[in-house]
Amino acid sequence: IFFIFIQIQIYLLIQIHIFFNNLLVRVCRSDARLHKDDVDICFSKTLNSCKVPQIRYASVERLLERLTDLRFLSIDFLNTFLHTYRIFTTAAVVMDKLADIYKKPFTSIPVRLESLELFFATNQGTWSGEHLNNKSPRLSRKFSSPPPVSIPSRTSSPIHPRKLSLSSPVSSKGGALDLSTASFSAAGSPTSPYNPLVTSPPPTCTKAPLDLSRGPSSPELSPSTPEEGGELPRIDAFCGKLRRSIRRGECCGSSPDGSRCAVSPASAFAIATAANSPTVSHSGFTNPEKSYDKEFLIRRAATNRVLNVLRHWVSKHSQDFEMNAELTTAVIALLEEVLRDPDLLPQERKAAANILSALSQEEQDDSQLKIEDIVHMVIESFESLSAMELAEQITLLDHIVFRNIPYEEFLGQGWMKMDKNERTPYIMKTSQHFNDMSNLVASQIMAHADVSSRAASIEKWLAGADICRCLNNYNGVLEITSALNRSAIYRLKKTWVKVCNQTKALMDRLQKIVSSEGRFKNLRETLKNCNPPCVPYLGMYLTDLAFIEEGTPNFTEEGLVNFSKMRMISHIIREIRQFQQAPYRIDLQPKVTQFLLDKTLVMDEDTLYELSLKIEPRLPPAN
């Protein structure tokens, strides 16, 4: 019996999933603003994760409207918006919009009935029974499933579509719906003993009531008639059912710690099938009570959307708040206002408190380690350091510099402007660090007087580069190989003769990985197949961003935001941040990092070439 019950639960959950997918498609098709081009918006043929066409161009107002649409929220749209909003608007404008949605949901949100029904039916598991006004009487209603359930006959008689009817009788204790009371009725007008509008007796059931002690008979979904699927549910019926089911504990069952909610299959199916009930009794329901139900849904929807956006903004884009005190103050003020709401649900109160906690949380010292904070110690000689120590500390330093770049510096090609040091200081520090490390490698090789020592130094650095490759530090690989390809070192033929063939072959393989041919084709393929932590070569991404910025404008001639361009920029930033957020488990060794950061060992390009000419003078031209 237990396994049969589990099978029925799984089946009901599948039917709920199918129902909501169909409902979402119907909602999208019924709202032309989601797919039809207009003067202030243009769509592409590509669908997002919510099966809605992606936006190509749109006004700022339409983008903010999509951000606050109660029916769905594509994570790709949300990430793109939060990564690139600085290009076409400001954080203050976004916060003002979110505040308006919370404070004035009836005027700020273009509410459609379908939006609220779909939103709350699919998010019922997040609601709790506390802090609800008990105005509405507990009236009994009948709920019929819009997609009829067809039970295949095991005889040769023709198959007739049946409807699965779930009744919710009045109960003083308010228990959950019981599947054992469900019955199969003929596919006619829905009937209920509690419906005062029905005067004729109900038709005779051709099947016995659904019994949990018996196995399922492989029911399948049959197409609904136009009368059943032609119109969307009535909001007052849905609201009343939702609020009563919340108070009676039908929508969710709390776990012992109260942190998670589980949806009962019976009640979930009842809520789902309640949406399209063509016949609903409204006796005893006054207009103020119906109005209160709608107000309750709209306010909960607005609060839920605001908290969802703020949670993602604070948790995934914390750099916005670290560098903008006014934005942090505005978010804290809004969250404190939300927490003062007496009708706030426990789940909403917990979410708001968690966001406040994340805003006030201090950054951990280890995660914010900077090169300037590294303790200086006595300088070790190059000969006393192993290739493994060099590679690990190069990787650690490269990742520290790379992860400290705020993603707003990747917008607007600031690294190519005249005031690049002021606009993109962290990108310029990363570029300078790359050049310093490459200069250090070249300078250390040239510092050796005899040929054998220079050859041994080249072999150690290449061994370190190969270890960097194993550590997914492709920036370090390029730092070392680019140093060895400098003219001051590349021309030392006598030195390269002393380098073993195996090391030369290794250098060729490493150079092939980080080669710029085909817009870093090999490196891109390698990055796709590697698991973080990783330090990619930043110049590859800067080249991509420059190509996008120069090739397409931010706004169309009509003044619409080029959101397709924003999406491309966001995808690149997202990949960069993926590598920034995965830390290395490498212990800092100050004796090694001091050697790597010692500027006194670094020679400039002219000095290196002059020293190279002294080591191996130019050969006189042959007569």
C-alpha cells in the first residue's frame, strides 16, 4: 500500500508539472507584451529559461517592468540586468523601482489575473499560516481539474473521458484534503453536494472512488474541451482557496526546525486544479472580503519579488554594495520597512533578515588577502627555491590579483581610455603584475653569467610553467613563456643549445595552449574542460569585451537599450566571476612571494637587450 501511495504521489506531481507548463504557455500567448514587438521593445526568436522570448532591445522602463513581472523571473535576465545596469541606468533608479513595487504594488505593477494565479500556485510551498487576517469565512467549494484524467478501460467498450473531482468539505479542525474522498464522475458539468446552485442529482459514477489501497491504472492526460480550457481561472475563487488552505495547513507542512516547507501532493493537486474551476460558489462572500483576498495576493507577490531580487543582488553582486554606501543604506532602509510589516509571513521575515545579515557581514580576512598585505621576509635565492614552490606561489599571487577586480571595471572599455588608471585601477594592476612577473623571469635568466646556469634556469622556469598548467593557472603559463620569447633571451643561441630537447618540446606544447591564434582558440577549449579553481589569461576576455563594445552600440537609434549586447557582456563577466570565486587551497610562503615581488631584481626591456648583446655579441655579417 505504501509503494502504491508513493506512485500516486509521483503521478500527481507529474500532472501538476504538466498543468503549470501548459498554463505558463497559455499565459504567455495571451499576453502580447511578452512576445510581440512594440515601439519600446523588440524580441528575438530565442527563448529563455522561462520559455519566453529573449529581449533584444527595450526601453529602461520595459526592462524594469520585466524585472518585476510576477509570473516569472529568468535567472539569465536577472544576471544580465545586474551585471550591466550601470550602462543604461543607475542603482538609485533600480532601488526606487523596487521600493515603489513594495510600497505601492497596486499602481507600480501592471497586475494581470493570470500572473497572480500562476505565481502563487507554483510558489505555494513558500507560504506559512501565521500573520494572516481571518476575515474570510471558511466556505466549502468544489474544485475540478481542468485537464481531465482518462482512465483506460480494460474491456472492449469505448473509452470515455473522466474527470477527477476533489472536494473540500467544511471541517471544524481544518484538516488536509484526502485523496480517498475523490471520485470519478462523467465528463459533464461538475457537481458537488455543497454547491447550492445544483438542483439535479449527480450522475452515477462509473468507477469506484479512488482507493489508496489499490494500484494506479495508468491514467493518462486527455485533451480538454474548449469550454474547459478556454478561459483562465477567476481570481476571487483562487484567492479564497489559497487563504483557507494556508490557515488549515493544506499548502505546506513545516519541518521541525521550521526552515523548509513540504507540499502535500493532495493539497498541491487541489490548488493546481482549483485554478480552472468553471463553477464556483460565492455564497456568503461579501465584496470587501473578496477585495481583501486580492489585496493579500498582490501584496505578497510584490514582497516576494522584491526580496528575491534583493537576495540575488546582495549575495551574487556584493561588490555593488561594498563600493556604494548610498545603495547599501537604501537597501537596509527598505528591508527594515519590510520587517515592520505586521502581515509579513514568517518565510518573508526570515528572507529579509538573512539579506540584512549578509549586508552587515564583515569580509573574511583570508578571502580579501592582497599583495600589499603579504609579510616581507628575508629574500631567498633563486637556486634555493624549487619549481613547485615557484609555481604554487605564482598561482596564488596571480589569483589574488585576478579575483580582486570588481566586475564594473569590465564595462565601457575603461582600460583603453586616457584615464584608465582612475577608471580601471584593478585591471591596470593585473596588467602590471603580469608584466612584472614576466620581467622577473627574463631578468633572473639574464642575471646568470655562464651558459650552463642560464640553461638550467630556463629549464626550472619551464618546469614551473608546466606545474602552473596542472594548477589551471594559464596566466602563469603565459607569463613564463612570454618571457622566454623575448628577443633578449630568444636570440641566445648558445644558451638554447644547452637546453635539453625534452624541455624544448614542453615549451612548444605550452605555447600551443596559450597561443593567440584563432582568438585564443586552444585556450578557450582548455578553459571549457577545466574545473575551477583557475586563473585564465585576462587579456583574452578584454579582447572579447572590446570587440563587443566596438561592434555594437549601447542604444538603438530609437533610444532603446541594446539588451542583446548586455547579455553578451554579462556572459563574459559571468565566466570571469566563476573563476574569481573559486579559491585555491595553497598556503602562502612569504619567503617565495618576497622573491617573486622583489622589484629590485627586475630589469627593463632596454637593459635586458643590452645585457644580451654583452653575453652573445652580434656576429659580423658574412662577406
